[in-house]
Amino acid sequence: MGIVILVLLLALILGGAGFAMHILWWIALAVLVIWLLGFALRSTGAGGGRGRWYRW
């Protein structure tokens, strides 16, 4: 009985980790797309330097 509970607990932990990693991959992909769009859409600044699409 203890082994069954241990296997179920291990499956639950690994399943949760797999779901979390799947979500993190989608978030990383969205950040990459936004970052690439920022390079594509940036405009030149008034000072002659490179313009930035973000404020910080």
C-alpha cells in the first residue's frame, strides 16, 4: 500500500512539474515574440542615437 501511495505521489509531482514547464515554455515564447517585435518596431530617437521602444 505504501508503494502505491509513493508512486501516485511521484506521478502527481512529475505531472505538476510537467504542466508548469509547459506553461513556462509558452510564456518564454510570448516574451521572445514581444522582444523581437520591439526590435522590429523601434524608431530612431531625436538625439541621433538608437531609439528604444521601452522606457527603462
